[in-house]
Amino acid sequence: MVKTPWTNRIIKTYAMPKFMFRAGQIPLTKDIIKEINTVLFQFVWRGRKDKIKRLSLIGDYKDGGLRMPHVESLVKAQRIVEIF
């Protein structure tokens, strides 16, 4: 099993909770979600061009991914939870 890189831990531990709290407070358009994805992946690749497809990074360890958060899915899930 591959260990999660430190950048992935930083994103999951510090960035995503703050983002998800704010995402629950304001409506987000697809453009905003796309920009957030861009910022997260620029952080992972240190401002350079992506070397691996983003969907590959989002995948599970057993599928060769690094379990990066999929922002659009997280926002949709949060909206569903808020309904109930």
C-alpha cells in the first residue's frame, strides 16, 4: 500500500474542512468549483503542469490513485445532506 503524500494530507486536513464550511454558506457555481480544483492541483504539482490525470489521483489506492478529494462530489454530497 502506498502512503499518502504530505500534500494530500495537508489538503484533506486543513484546506477541505475550511472550504466545505464556506461551501455550505454560499452557493457555488461550476466555475468556482473548477477554480478551486485548479488551485488544489497547482498546490500538489507546485505550480507546474499536471503530470498525472486528475481522475487518476482521485482514485483509490488499490486502483493506483492517491485518494485526492473530488471537490464537485463533496459539494454535491453536502447539499444532499443539508436537504435532510
